[in-house]
Amino acid sequence: MNNPGNNPENKTGATPPTIGVFDSGFGGLTVLRALIQRLPRARFAFLGDTARLPYGSKSRRTIARYAAESAQFLVNEQDAEFLVIACNTASALALDAIQDAVPVPVLGVIEPGAEAAWAASRAGDVLVIATDATVQSHAYAAACRARGLRALEKACPLLVPLVEEGWTAHAVTAEVIRIYLEELNAEAAAQGMKPDTLVLGCTHYPLLRPLIERAVPAGMRVIDSAEAAAEAALRHFNGRAAPAAAPSAGQDAPPEPQLRCFATDSVEKFERLGSRFLNRPVGKVELVDLGG
Amino acid sequence: MNNPGNNPENKTGATPPTIGVFDSGFGGLTVLRALIQRLPRARFAFLGDTARLPYGSKSRRTIARYAAESAQFLVNEQDAEFLVIACNTASALALDAIQDAVPVPVLGVIEPGAEAAWAASRAGDVLVIATDATVQSHAYAAACRARGLRALEKACPLLVPLVEEGWTAHAVTAEVIRIYLEELNAEAAAQGMKPDTLVLGCTHYPLLRPLIERAVPAGMRVIDSAEAAAEAALRHFNGRAAPAAAPSAGQDAPPEPQLRCFATDSVEKFERLGSRFLNRPVGKVELVDLGG
């Protein structure tokens, strides 16, 4: 993060902060859901760069350019004063470029995920499941190693399409998870690791958490990077003493979140699938053009 | 197709024709494989627009622009005198735009697939499985209807990731195919159809053909659009009396194909997975930049 606290107005709690949330697609809506739970009075602007997904198959330079453009839209046109990069690929490959491109604090999902794994693990051996692109970046392994953890990563490329097919409680999905985790645990054992923590390193995976919890060995903790990132954002706003984020006295139910969703293309799929990720209607998704 | 036969030299058989083959990714290598089998002495230039895939989530206008740029690269820079659009989405949404963009004949995969279904079906009722984008275009249904066939289409979004995971003979894949075909046959029965033909409307699906053949009801014919498109290309060159495509007398084994492969990004995945689709090494994939 850089430039913390650029808008002193919010330190007084007079105006709720606007938090920009960015993803290459709409999987980052699970991060937005976790943010809304913790910061129900903030305003949110979510941008899915759906015209240019998947970032995972693109070069680091291309991803950095796309992500910087998206971040600038959220800051310059939506007045976001804090950005959450709710995309593991962009967090892994473009966090520096985004921080250079905008004058507000920028939070990725990988450091909070690794931090939560560090807090959860007693053995110091951690497993990470993610998309192919995130695993190839080895960003989780590096973030874990920086905290003295050993991490073994595995790409699980079938899990995102299974979630998008809606098979989040399906026997096929349970079997695929069983196969992936069996392979991962066997590889960990072969390396002499005794893992006690599993990090969900993809924004789609929280929808599979019940199946994954059932598939892990007894006693293994499951860490959700989306939840971990939302906790880190909450600490940021608490650290700035921003009471706008906390429910006021005498108010029981959280208010309806102030939320605008934007996509660069393919609004239909975003609107159709997004509510499963956000766990509430996403409403009208607005189309924006960030250029080719 | 427009402008058939722009290069009279090939009518004499003096120079083997160059056939350009275009896909948004590398699935179209199954079409290239079928082309090489039938036209072993032609030269081939294959372009996968991997930087901008998947086309399926993009608007028709965007797809048309991308596909036209790719077609122009094959014609203007690789001297292709005949183009095969080995991509169902581009064939469905951009065939006209490609034909307008280049002065050579352009063949898609959908018309040949529908034509082969017409030739195979006695009942006149046809099933089509494809990606979500191809199904949403209803291009197969329209092409079948134009031939007096009734067609029922179903999106099978898990099949591409299962192929790319390499699970082409896996029990999970067999189960997913069983579920999809059961749903499709139930829907056909509910509509009073008696389908006897199944069209594989995605360039990845030929790799699943053995599992699909085992899963269809007895007597159902399976039509592969890749094979059908290659047959149509063969007819084109035979119609022009291009003996370059036929093995010469006294030559038993087909020669090594003259093939150059290009991609706009992500050469690694192309090289790693491509040989499964092409059924031979793809060799070095050359990176080209078609712009944003």
C-alpha cells in the first residue's frame, strides 16, 4: 500500500468512503461480499474488466496495463479512495503497476491470504489451490516464504468452470475436489511436508467452501483469501478511525449497500452469475469502455 | 465464400496452395489436423488469437474486428489464398465481416457441420453440443433449419476445460458427458423430437469423440464439424483441379506438412497443449502482435 489516507474528510466519519474493487471478471464479487459484511456503510464501485479476461493467459506487461487502466477508472471517475484488487492474477502480477498508477492505497488478495495462513498454521506447512496463472506466478509461495511458511501450490483449472456451471454442490465437483486434494496431499507428503492449512487462492473458490471443507483431512484449516482481504481492509479503515464503517447505535439491520457495478463487456453473464457470488442481486451492471 | 480462385497458378498444380487457418485459441488445431490429412501437400499457416480469447464473452462487433485483423494477417503477411475459420464463435458471428475483409475464399465450420448433419440424418432431427457462445448465436440451428432439419442445441461449458486439463479419457469426463447428453435427450423427447444425429460444434470436442460415441444412444451418428470443414476444403481444391493436394504416384507416406503456427500471446500453453489437438508436434509457435 502507498499513500494511506488521502481524504481527510473520512477521518471524521462525515462521508462514507468509496472503496473501489477491481477484478478481471466477476469472481471478485466474493471479495466484495466479504467487504460489504465488514464495511456495510461504505460506498462500493466494482469493475469487472470482462472484455479483456482472462488475464491469466496474458503477459505481465499486458496485465499491468489493463489493471492500471481499470484502477484509474475507479479512482478518477468513481472517486474511490481505497482500492481492493479482488483478482489473484492481477494481485500477483500487477500490484506494483497499479500502486504506481493511482494515488490511493491499494490492497491485493495475496498478502492478506498469506498472512491469514501464517496466523492459522501451527506446523508452518501450507497448501494453496488456485488457477493456473496464479500458481505459475508463485506469488502465494513467495508471500508464505516471506513469513517463514513452506507452501505447496496446485493449479485446479476445473474448479472455476464448475462454479460457473452452477455445480457448487454437485457430486462431480466433489469428486474433482477429492482428486485435486489427493494429488496435492500426496505431493506434500512426498516432500516431507505436514500441511495443516489450505489457502483458497481464487475468488471463485469460496462458493466451493462447503465441499472443500468436507474433502480436507481432519483438522486442516481452510483460509479464504477473499475473507482475509476484507479483514485487512477493515483494519485499514479502523486504523483511520473511520466510524462510517461501523453500524451506528440503535441500528440493528445493516443498511442496503451503496453499490455500483461496472463491466467492460458481457454484462449478461455478469448479471446472471454475479448474484451467486455476491449473495444478493447485483442489480444493473453498467457498461464502460476502457479501450482496446 | 467469395472470390473463388484468385491465384491461377495453383490451378496448374505448379505451386502448393497456402491455406490460412484461424482460431481464437488453439482448439482449431483439430480442424488443421483434418485438413492436413486431406490436403497433405498444401502449405498451412495457423493463427491462434490467444491474446484476445475467449471470443465467446465478447460482443459481435469486437469479435468481427479481431477476426478481420487475424484474417488479414494470414492473407497479407502469410500469402494465404484460402481461409478456414476454425472457430465456431467467429464462424457464427463474424464470417461476413471476414469475407468482407479479405479477397480470398473463406470457409467457416458451421455450414459444413450442418451440411454433414443433413447428409447423415434420416429423421431430420439433430442435436448440437457446443460452447455457450456458439449456442447463444443459434448459428447451428439456423444452418440446420435452412436445410429442413430441426436442431436442438445445448451448451456444454465444462467440456473445454476438461479437454484442456487432459482428462480426455477420464471417468469424471465420461460422467459429465453422460449428464449433458441425458439432459439434451430428455429435452429433445419433451419437444417430440426423434434425433438420430449429434453434431460436435466445438473444435475441442473431437478429442472427446471416443467418450461421446460411447455415451450416445445406439444408432446415433456423431458428426465432427472439424472433419466436415476439412471435407469442404478438399472439395474446393478438387473443384479447382489442384493436384497439389493429392499424393503423387509412387509416393506412399504423406510428406511432412509445411506448417507455420502463430499466436498473439501465451505461446507456452499453445506449444504445451497444441500437439494433443494436432496429433503431431506443433513445433515452434511464432508470436505476432495484432495490436490491442
